[in-house]
Amino acid sequence: MAKSKHKPLLVTSFLLLLFSLICSSFAEIIFEERFEDGWQSRWVRSDWKRSEGKAGSFKHAAGKWNGDPDDKGIQTTTDARHFAISAKIPEFSNKNRTLVLQYSIRLEQDIECGGGYIKLLSGYVNQKKFGGDTPYSVMFGPDICGTQTKKLHVIVSYQGQNYPIKKDLQCETDKLTHFYTFILRPDASYSVLIDGRERDSGSMYTDWDILPPRKIKAVNAKKPADWDDREYIDDPNDVKPEGHDSISREIPDPKAKEPHDWDEEEDGLWRAPKIPNPAYKGPWKRKKIKNPNYKGKWKIPWIDNPEFEDDPDLYVLKPIKYVGIEVWQVKAGSVYDNILICDDPDYAKKVVEEVFANREAEKEAFEEAEKVRKAKEEEEAQRAREEGERRRRERGHDRRDRGDRYRDRYKKRRHDYMDDDYHDEL
């Protein structure tokens, strides 16, 4: 009986599926919020800044344009306000495991100046008093102000002090939905993704000024006396060609002719003008060859930093207990959604792909909203132009009327004056 050729393929597929299931079984979703029914029971609105009349509020909304009108998030409302809201999550430690923090935000407004970031909080937090002064373990997300500041914050807390990333990361500034993802691994490496694509990566050892650097330059080092940093040298075997020095720089122009009216008695002996000698090669120099003793350009060497003391738990945050949004915005209208805290980057990527399945519908809705906005602006501009023209006409009529009154008054006065003179003469 012949054996099936497809058996090895089926076995391989089964093993791959089994491996995938085993891996996914170890993945843990700590917290996921899609702001569906019941979200208000998980989130606490803070009273921070409320007594000063500066507290903003969130509304449950899909926004002005979206890929799915039933897919709602929470949107900031009221301009020039502080917004603060938080949710308690199952306590989570990232020791010996990967931390993935991800969320989406759509800046529907011309934000002018304000934040769109998110925070992870440790320890006990009075959620009704959660605000800008509340300590946090991670602050991640965009911060925009004018046309110059388009910063993507990645701030981590270490031993009670906040450390911003040294790199100048840029956020998105258009009015569509964007996903921001921060991945922190047990080897202290990290990745920052926007819309599921890696924007930057590196290590906490080098990209934050938390620990002193492992290596420093040996500032007192000097270049060794026998260090040869000449890449090319003169060829010692090169010999000057015979007669090289006898070649003149210039020669008489062989094509020149004595003018017909030249008079030797008056003008002297005629000599042909000089021209560059094509055979002249300039001062002789030995040709260059590769230096067999070349060691490269000398650089100050790096040495171990005596002040560096490694902390294998550099990446470990204080146990996370809350996730919060605390921002100030000049113009409100940002829609937060799809908040995820887990230890599986692949699952986070699937969430992005799932939401972006409606990406084209969102773009079309945005373009339609832009058409309506521009048409409305043009209509208002036209009304303003018409109103301005009407006022100019009215001012013109007023000036003519005043001019007529002044002329009539002048004529009357002149007439009265002439009558008085006439009577005086009589």
C-alpha cells in the first residue's frame, strides 16, 4: 500500500498549530478596554481642577468621522481644560516578562497645544484626586504645541524619579486614528511602534540617562608615538624622469606672426608671445601608494566606567495597578480607544489590524467631513464679504448725505452773508 505524500505536510501543520496554541496560552492580557457597554463601571472620573472650574469631561462617542459608528471611545470635551480619568487593573509586574502598552487616539481637533498621552500608575491612587501631580511609572504618547513641538513622550520612572527618553521621537499630527505601542522587554530593550510599524528601538541602558554609561572615553589617553595614521605615502621607488626640470612652464606661441607694420628700429626686436607649455607637468612629486603600516585614524579608546554599577532589574517597573489619562488641551476633541496592556506583541499587532480593517472607511468619512467644513467656511467667508460690502455702501451713503448737508449749510450761510452786505451798502 502506497504511503500518502501529504502526511508529512499535515503533521508539520499540526505541530505549527499546536506550537501557536501553546505560545498563546502563555500570553496574558492584563487589561483591554474597547469602551463598550459597562465601561463607566471600570473608569473613575477625577475631580482634579474641578473646584477651580478648569476640569474637563469625557463623553462616550465615536467622533465626527470613523470607520465604524458603533466603535466608540471616550472624547475630551470643552476647550482649555484639564482632563483626568483612570481605571484600576489587575496588579501586574513586568519582571521577567514583556510589557506591551498600546492605545489608539484620534486628534479630531486643531489641538493647538496639548497632550494625547496615557499613564501607567503604581501603588495606591485616590482615583477621585488623580491629576498631574500623581506619580506614575510610565507616560507614553503624543504631546503637541504649535508647529514646532510634535513630541512622542516615552518617560519611565526609576527609583522614584522620572526619566524621559533622550531621542527626539515625533508623533503623528493628522486627524485620523493612530495606534501608539510601547514594548519593554526583560533584556531592557524596547520598541516604539506607530500603527503597528516600528518607529524606533534601542536599550534603556543607552537611550535614558538612568544609569551611568558602561563605557567612557579615556580622556587622558594619547596617541602612541609609533601610531602611523597616514593612509597613503610617497612611493620610495618612484624616480624623477630624466630632463623633467628642463621643461619650461611657457613656450613662444608657434602660431604667432610678426605684425606687418612692426618696426625693429622703433619697436625693438619682435618676440612671439608666450603660451602654456603642454609638455610641462609642474613640479615633480612622487606618486602615492598605500601605506603598509597604516593603522587607521587614531581615536580615543573607550574604557570601563568605574562609576557604572549594573542593575539587572533596570527594566522592572513598580507593580502596575492603574491606567490613566491625564492631559491638558487648548482645543478638546481627542478620541481615546483600544487601550491594551499585555505581554504579547503579536496580540497587540492583531488589534491594530482588526481596527484598521475599517481604515479606508474612516478616511472617506474624514474627506467628506473636510468637504463640508470647507464649504461652510467658504459660505461664511462669502457672507462676511457681502456684509462688508453692504457696510461700505452704507458708509458711502452716509458720507454723501453728510456732504450734501454741509454744502447746503454753506450755501445758506453764504447767502445770508451776501444779503447782509447788500443791506449795508444800501
